[in-house]
Amino acid sequence: MIRLLAFLLTLIPAIAAADEKIVLGLSQDEVSITASFTGSEILIFGAISRDEPPPQTTELGVIIAVAGPNVPVEVRQKDRVAGIWVNTDSAAIDIAPSFYAIASSAPLTDVLLPLEDLHNAISWGRVVRAVGQDAFAINEYTEAYMRIKQNSDLFQLLEGAVAIEGDTLFHTAIQLPSNLTEGDYKTRIFLTRDGHIIDSFQTEIPVYKVGIERWLYNLSQNQAALYGLLSLLIAAVAGWAASAAFAILRR
Amino acid sequence: MQIYLPIAEISVNIYLLLGIGGLVGVLSGMFGVGGGFLITPLLFFVGIPPAVAVATSANQIVASSVSALMGHIKRRGVDFAMGWVLLIGGIIGSAVGVQVFNILKQLGQVDLLVNLCYVIFLGIVGGLMMIESLRALMRSKRSGAPKRRRHNWVHNLPFKIKFRVSGLYISVIPPLMVGVAVGILAAIMGVGGGFIMVPAMIYLLGMPTKVVIGTSLFQITFVAAFTTMMHAITNQTVDIILALLLLIGGVIGAQVGAQIGMRLKAEQLRILLASLVLLVCIKLGLDLLIKPAELYSIGVLQ
């Protein structure tokens, strides 16, 4: 009887917590890459809606993850052969986001249990996967991938960057660098209690070129010969014009 | 001021690109080299993806070569007969080179082979040119008498043609071979090939330096145009915005360079070009020898 009571008691906060829901807002619905694009800052903000006062016994956590489109890549390793540094080995990484940023309200290990991470693939190590090869040997390649991406700001770990106000409102800012891969950026928000995920929300932020950037890109892909001739024409005219202009100047 | 490049998919400072274009343009006008061996590494350094850098610099070379070529045509510094022979060879070589490049790509290690090609060829050409020019300079200081060109094996081959502007009466085989060799290397190394052709024309064919530069530019213009089309059609890696910014700097630089070139002595010009070639050679050689900070790199999965 006592056991059952104890069990029910532990259940109460879990039930109460399940009533907490995420309501989300974004500073912009899409990111347009224009000629003057130098990167973009996305403001992600939201509220936690609940019917009852927030439980005081468990710790609230918010995790926000923004992932760019997956691009299969090959990570190559250099080694010294006969005195010079050459690529000696490589490994394919089949599933890896081209961009990945995680922001959390506290250190990630505090707000996310390893099991939840495994199920939902949230941390860096979980989103970058090499499929169908020796997982042990491949570990250093996925680590290298993450390290290189981090150095160019394409992988970000922003622990503590999500601010929670009054247990209800949360917001964070994610900085997108200029060297983005086009596509739909999957944005996930997780609400956790003591590391357990109690609610999640998912949306997509489209990141695409617009205007002349879009037009030129499409032309180069769909009408390659025309695009090539156009670039040659520009080159030849510019070369001739400069020569003619200098000839006039000299006179 | 930053600008986003649609094909390279990166945002770069406009003035930096104008500066790179201008610098390479000056060299192009001075020496009659396209400058590909210089502009491509510079673009890597700015962060442009290698495939885009190689393809776009070919396009930029067309512009600066045309600009410089016009100046040389006006001064009658182009041997068109020789230019056409070199060009025919160049196109044949380029087609062969593209095949070789694709075979190397399948074997992997194409980066290494391209780098080794650079170091070896820049080293040999730069070194030989430097030694020869220094000798010539010392000779001209000792005695003002110009040395008569020697006749070598090149002058004993059949199919002789009169190259009026160069003042040569030689077989078409050597210039054709030079064209083919330059075309092959140009395709593999992603450059116009002027830095190999200029010395070959001076030392192998015995052409006068004043005609060499214009004629080399004539050949480079067309080979670079051919390369640009190949890249645009097969890889879609020509960035027109990047090319435009580079060539604005480039065409102006080429005119300035041509003026400087006319004022310098042939020997001085050769020593300067040799130093430049050796400098790039040393830089690329060190990159192969020194342990890189990051042993891993990310490549696109084929």
C-alpha cells in the first residue's frame, strides 16, 4: 500500500509536467540570401503555457536546436608519406547537417538525459552519423567533422544561451554565418523537466537565395552553356573596354 | 563592404577581390602570363571553394588577357602565325589534359598531383629563367655587344614556316609541341600556362622577347575561354559575380602592367618573373612539407 502511494506520488509531478506546452515565435519566417547577405540572426522566442502553477520540485530546461540540410561528405585524413603531407585515409559521413546550433538554458548534460538524447538525436555527436562502417574507427572522423565545422561557426554549442524568465517566457538568438547551404533549416524546441523531455515543437526556417543571386544560380545550373558564354562575353567586353579607355587616356 | 557570391556561396569583401584582380592584372600585363598560378592560390586563401576558384580564375584570365592583348596588338607585339600554331596545339593538349585529370580524379590524390605539378614546374622554369637572366645581365654589363642566337636541333626539322613578326624560319613541329604540352599542363593545373610558354618561346623557339608576350597572351586568351566553357558546362563552378569583381581590377591592372613592361629591359623583366615564379613554388612546396594545423579536411562525397 505504502509502495503504491509512493509510486503515485512520484507520478504527480510527471502528470503535472505533461500539461506544460510550448508556444513559439520566430523573429523571421525565412532567411533570404541577397547580394549583401553577410549572415543573419534569428531570434527564437516562446512561452510555456500551463493550466496550473509550475511545479517547484523539478528543474525546467529549454533546448533549441537548428539544423541545416544534410549533405553527405567525405572526411579525409592527411599523413606524412616520404616527407610530404598527403591524404592517406578517408571516411564517408552519410548523415551530417551542414549547419547545427544548439542553445540550452543550462549545460546540456543538466537539462538532457543521455537516453533522451539518444532517442531524439539532439547533441552534436548524435546528429552526425556515419552509417554502415566500423563505428570505432569512424569516431575520429566524425569528431574532425565537428571540429572543422565549429571553427567556421557552422557548428555551435550555446549552453546557457536560452534565457528563461519567470518560468514561462524563453528566448535566444542564433547567429547564422554567411556560408550557409541552401535549404529548409529544421528548428526543434524541447521542454525538459529534470532532463526528461515533456514537450517538443518543430518548425522549418527556409534559407534560400533571392533576386539576382537566385537568377544567376539557376542560370548556371539549367543553362550552363548560355551562362558560360555570358561570362565570356562580360570578360571580353571588359577587357576590350579597359584597353580602349586607356588608349583614349594616353592620347 | 561585403558581397555574397551566388556560386561560391560565401560572403567576401569587395575591395579585397578588386585588389587581388588588380595585382594579378599588373603581372599579366608586365609578363604576358595569365596569372592563374597566382590568382587561384589567392582565392583559396580568401576562402573560395577550390573548384570555384579554379573555374572563375579561368574566366578572369580571359578578361585581363584580352585587355593586355589589345595593347600588344597596337604595338605590333603579336605574331599571329605563331599564335595560331600554338593555339591549335593548346586546344589538343587541353582536351588530352582534361582526360588525364579525370583519370587522376578516379585514382584519388588529384590535389597532391596538382600541387606536385606546380612545385616541379614552377621550380624548374623559375630556376632556369633566373640563372639564364642573371647570366645575360652580367654579359650585357661586361660588353654591350648583343649575342647572336645559336642554331639548335629545333632548326633542323621539316615543315618549315616563315614567322615574319618573330623573324624566324623554323619547323611548325616545335611550336605545335609547345602548345600541346602547355595545353595538357593548363588543364591539369587549372592555369593559362603562360609561365611555361613564355620561357619555352624564348629559349626553345628563340623568339624575341617583345613578341613573346603578346603572342603568349593571344594563345592564353583562347585557351582560358575554352577552359571557362568546359568548367561552366561540366561543373557549374564559374562564379560570374566573383569573375566580374576580379576582372574590374584585372583589366585596369593589365593596362598599367603593360606600360611598366614596356619601360623595363627584357632581362630585368625575366628576373622579376623568375623571382615571382620561384616565390610561389617555395610557398607551395612548404605547404606540402610542413605539418598542417588540421590533419582532416571535408570533401564532397562523389
